Amino acid sequence: MKIAMVGTGYVGLVSGVCFSDFGHEVVCIDKDPRKIEMLMRGEVPIYEPGLEAVMARNVAAGGLSFSGDLAAAVAGADAVFIAVGTPTRRGDGHADLSYVMAAAEEIANALTGYCVIVTKSTVPVGTNRQVAEVVSKANPSAEFDVASNPEFLREGAAIDDFMRPDRVVVGVESERARAVMADIYRPLFLREFPIVYTDLESAEMIKYAANAFLAAKITFINEMAMLCEKVGADIKAVSKGMGLDGRIGNKFLHAGPGYGGSCFPKDTNALARIGQDHASPCAITETVIEVNDRVKRRMVDKLVDLCGGSVNGKTVAVLGVTFKPNTDDMREAPALTIVPALVGGGAKVRVIDPQGRREGEHLLPGVDWVEDPYAAATGADALVILTEWNEFRALDLAQLAQSMATPRLADLRNIYPPEDVRQAGFEAYVAVGRRGFGLGS
Ligand SMILES: NC(=O)c1ccc[n+]([C@@H]2O[C@H](COP(=O)([O-])OP(=O)(O)OC[C@H]3O[C@@H](n4cnc5c(N)ncnc54)[C@H](O)[C@@H]3O)[C@@H](O)[C@H]2O)c1
């Protein structure tokens, strides 16, 4: 199949690269010329483990190319995927569809024959029909179908998720479009990965419902963590005991500083708006959004407590600022709430992140970037583990404690057992959903 991928961000680039690896002929397009120039040089603009190698292999094999020329890529394509951003619209929580509709119009004007226009971006119910209207209006003689094909990949494990998905969801309304989508996903079908064919509205709903459910699961355990701290229980034990129940499952049951990232915050907001717009409020999702905000803000209180009531004049070392490990994505990361609050409270903040610096430098003004966790801790009054990169999982706690001005640790990912922290010489410790020690000192 000949495929054009419009939008070469986390989703478009991974999807385009993987489709070419399936054997399709793929052109990835972006309106950002710097991105296209980098890709043409063989450089990957984002950090995603394994992506560079699969990309290089397929460029070398001739099945993958990059271009800023949408019209040339769309002409003669069997399918054009829209994988542009759908951020939260300023002010009202709705998904901003302006990029999707602009892309649809451009595609309409470039069509040369029958083509399936596939929306891979996460979009509210009804968007695919709107895309069809935009295309028909811009090019009344265009021969096309629309299809909804939401993406479920996780940053940091994107290649594997795309190549070995739990399921592929395809919303289509014509046999012709279904046949094109079936050809595109044939390699996965042959390996018996489930492909769910449904109508457009259901496909659009599946994506939002799935993300809101996962956000709710994380938020549930974070709320339980707050209660555990009050009643003296340990959330790690509680999660384990809950997760072993097959109906619950152990994934997304790790307490932490609140969810962030490019999807959950905007998708929960958009779903809440969709519910309100249809007079069918999604009360659970609305509460999840509210509790998650509270969870993030509570982390700041924890750090203030750890520092004896004020961070003013204190040196705080923060390990990890990306919203999760193995990505350079900073969108809606808890760090964007926590670090500015520390800086605003008068703390001197040192930050280290294996991949977050490029993005984080302009998002976190007033901090010092360092390269090594031990250097970050030297002379510091508090150490905060905010993102659980592997690099931070096996630190020499005793060495860290010894080098600090006051050895205090906030382990906001519950990596280190409290006893190990105490034995290493830390005088104060807070975590999430488990008892701390040495507070108020
Ligand atoms: N990031 C994820 O993990 C993830 C996972 C599943 C679904 N999604 C969804 O996929 C969509 C894309 O997300 P992302 O994180 O890849 O976004 P992104 O911001 O990383 O990338 C979007 C790209 O589209 C380009 N673009 C915008 N308009 C264009 C146009 N008219 N022509 C060509 N290029 C254009 C931008 O320059 C940008 O490079 C969103 O709807 C998101 O919700 C994201």
C-alpha cells in the first residue's frame, strides 16, 4: 500500500516507520521544516527507544521517506493518515481540532483518486464525519472514505506497542475502506493480533473511554495512597494485594505524583467536555481530573514538610522531570507543577534528567541543570525522585546521604524501601502512600 502520514510527531513518526516496516511505501509529512530536515539527515527529533534503528533500516530499503510536500505525498496514496496534534483548546477543555481540519482541507485539495482518509489523532466523537464534510466541501469531486484508527501506543515502548498491540481499532463505514485498512494491518492480522472493526463513533469513543479508564485507575490508587498515609498502611502492599485479583490486574496501580503526559490530561478534559455538551456528564472523569490536580499539589506540600516547613533558601535536587521514564516528553509532567512551586518558594533547584533537558530548559526557568545525581545531591538540603528512570533505581543511598547538607529524601515513585533509606543515613524521608520518618526536624 502507498501511505502518506500527515504529522510526524510521536504518533505519526512511529506509525509511519512501523507501517514501512510492514512493507508499505510510506511518506511522512510535517509542516515543521526543521523536523523534516532532521529526519532527512537520519536524525530522530524525539527520544523513543529503538526508533532510530527501524527508521534507518526502512529508509535504506527505500520504503520510507520524509517530505514537506503534502500534495506530492498524497497524490496516488491508498491511505492518508492524519496524525497531527489535538491539544486542549485554551479556556474550555475541548480538543482543539484546528490542526486536524487544516490537514483535512490540504489533503482534499491534493487527492488524485480514491483514497481512505484515516484519523489517527485522538479526536472527539463526530470528528471523522466533520473531516468528511471538510473534504467534500473543499473538493466536491473527491472520491474517498474516512476511517477512524485511534492509536494506543505508549511513549517509551512505542515500537513494541505498535508491532505487538493489544488490539487495533478501526472505525469504517464502507467495505472498500475496510478492505484498504485490512491490507494495511495484514501483517498484524496474520500474527493474530485482534483487529476490532466498528463504526466511526464507537472507534472515537473507545480511545477516550480507554484513556479515561486508565487515568481513573491511576488516580484511584493515588487517592488510596493519601489514605494509607493517614491510617499507617503501605500502598505498595495494598497495590500488590489488590492487583493479584485478576479482575483488577496489577498494571496502573503504582502510586505516584499524579498522571501527566501528552494524553491523559487532555483526553480526560476533552471527555468531560463531550459529556457536558451532550447533557450526559462524565462525573467520574470530572472527579478524576480534580483529584489528580490535588495529588500533584500535595506533592509540593510533602516537599515543604520535608524541608521543615519552608523551602526558602534550601537547595533541592530533583531527579527526573519527564512525565515518565524513557521519553523526552514534558507535556503536563508533574514536574511542571512541582518544580516551579519550589522555585517560587525560594528554593535553589538542581535538576537532572537523562532526556528531559532539551524540552525542560525553557519550561523550567530558574533551575540549574546537572548531569550526575551525585553532583546534584552534593551540599543539597533535599533530594527528590520525581521520575523513575532506571538510572535512579540503583543509587548508592549512603553516598548520597553523606554528601548532602541535610540528608532528606522524597521518593515520589516509591523506589526505595524506607528501611534502606534510614540505614543509608537519611534523617528524613517522605514517599507516596507509606509512612515517612524524621519529619518536623
Ligand atoms: N503521544 C502519544 O503517546 C500518543 C498516543 C496515542 C495517541 N496520541 C494522539 O496522537 C495525536 C498526535 O500526538 P503526538 O504526540 O504525536 O503530537 P505531536 O505534537 O508530537 O506531533 C504532531 C505533529 O503534527 C505536525 N502537524 C500539525 N499540523 C500539520 C499539517 N497540517 N501538516 C503536516 N504536519 C502537521 C506538527 O508539526 C507536529 O510535528 C494526538 O491527537 C494525540 O492525542 C498520542
